[in-house]
Amino acid sequence: MFYSDADIRLDDLIAICNQTTDLSAYPHAAEVQKNILIYQNAAIEGALDGAEKEQALKAELCRAMKDGPGVIVIKGAYADLSVLDKSTDAFHAIIQQEKEAGSGQGDHFGNNERIWNSLQKACIYDPALFIDCYKTSAMAVVCEAWLGPHYQMTAQVNNVKPMGKAQSSHRDYHLGFQSQDTVAQYPAHMQIASQYLTLQGGVAQIDMPLVTGPTLFLPFSQAYEPGYLAYTRPEFRQYFDDNHVQLPLEKGDLIFFSPALFHGAGTNQSDHDRLVNLFQVSSAFGRAMETVNRTAMINAVYPALLEQVRAGTISAREVRNVIASVAEGYSFPTNLDSDPPIGGNAPETQAQLMQRALDNEWALAELMDALKTQANRKLA
């Protein structure tokens, strides 16, 4: 089945978006604001002390983004806000370095300051700080809830300058980055499936009151199946403009939403920047938007991570969270002649190799040699 013009009806979107978020259906949530579910980090952390409780939490978070409003906020995800202050300083330093080198290219929605691949750049700039930023379990559990294990983290910093203009309402990667002619060539079931291959999110690096223009959302719109073909149409954009909602965010808040949710950043009407580290997390089964040199990231972060493991200052779960943000967690594609599965159906992954190195306290050189050998085995 392929969508036709007859399938794209604004009334269908309106009927979907006329729903109201029922707080009682989301027992871990603290409240609902403007149809958006608000979670406290303490409730998230409290549900991670047993496999059954954790699975129930993940099922709830998935339901919130798939069948519920499509967007959640986690308050207080960073107990130590100085981590965000330091990372904000690091981001500004990277932006300045790129400007001086002539490599800063803005972004695809305007002339804001953007750091593409902030994940890798921040990791190499300050590995210990990177660990503090990415070890939070709230981030990892949402990624696992939506995408399952072995997800691929990418990130981009967006710094919206005073009077930076609002984005037009849109959907995100994959199909949100394609022309309407290209989208129309995909059958309906693939247009629906696309939204389950990525997860959008971000952390508020600074306080973001409404005047700064935090992201505008149209709750429940992710459930409108022909939405990738519809969102550019004038009547749909007008409905978004008339009905979107917007929440202020505080430093350290995490926000996650379905890539199919109609959304767009607002105009920054304040006299200061609006700085967000945006996450675009991909399923192991999909193609991430950015190329990331994960071997270089491992090389940068491993010594600091090993030091914390030896000192006992980081939990086993936090170690797994960091590894998930750094290393490739999926075995494929590979060359099964030279990289056969041993003791299972899949060869060892970068992430598994990195965990094995930490468990055995390998020196960095030993790990890097093993990663190089592993990479060579994958070549055809």
C-alpha cells in the first residue's frame, strides 16, 4: 500500500490530537503539563533495582512515546549541575575552535551555532567530563525502552542566539530529512516503521524559560500515520501553529520524543542563548545520521573510565551506560568467514570487547590492538 492524496486528511490528525493524556495510565510519572508527561529522575532510578520493575518502566516509557503524547520530560536527571556547566563551557570552546578553523557550518534550519557530532568531539575534548555526562541511567533506560539494546548514540549541540527564528513544524530523521517526492516512494508500512528506528532527545544545558523558545510540540501527532507526507502542507502547519504546546525546561532536564511527533524549535525572544545538547539515537537495525569514529572515542575515554572502575567511583550500570554511548554494540555487518560467531549466533561487538578489557583491567594499548584486530576481521 502507498499513500495517496486521498489518505491525507487534516480531520484525521485533529481527531488524534484531541486526546488528553491520562496520568493514571503512567504510574511512574509525576504529573501532566499541557498533555506532556513529566517524570522525576528519582522515580526512574527507583524502578531500576529489579528486572521486573525495570521492564515495567520501559514498557511505560515506550507506551508514552508510541501511543501516548509522544514526548516525555525527566526532571532532575543530573544531581550535580556543575557537570552541565563544565560541558557548556566545553561546547563553547569547541564552537570557538571550529569558528577559528573555518569549519563551523551552522545548522540546517538557520544560522544558529551548531556542533555536529558533539558526541565524539566532547568525548575527545574531555573524556572524564564525557563520562559524567553520559553515565546517567535515565538517558540509557529511555533509549533501551524505545530502541532496545545496542542502540547507537549520536549528538549535536544547538546554540540558538537571541532572536533566532523558530523552525517550521516538521518530523525528524529518517523520512523527515527526505523530499516529499522521495517519501511518497516508500510504502505506507515503511513510513510507519521509520519512526521506530530513531529516538530524539536532549538535555537542557541551561535554564530555558518560554521566552527562550524551547521546542514546540503537537502531542499525539506521532500516531498520524501519513504524517511524513502531510507535515509540509499549509493546512497542517497552520494547525500546528494554532495548537502546539511548549514547556519551559530547567538546567539538567532531559526530554525525549518520537521522531514522528510534529515539532519545531521556537523563536528565542530573550537576550541570551538557548543551548541544548541534542540526542539522535538510532536502533542497531537502522542507519545513524552521523558518522562517528567510535574507536577514537574509546581511545579517549577508556583510561578515565578504567581509572574510575579501579577506584570504585562508578557503578557497573553507569559503566554500561557509558559504553553504550561510546562503542558499537551490534555485531553486524561483518565478514563471517574471518569473524565467525563463537559460542552463539553473533561475533563479539566493540562494546563487549571494551567491557572485557575493563573487567580484566587491560592497558589501553592492549585494547586498541584488540579493536584493530577485530576491525580487520570484519573486512571483506
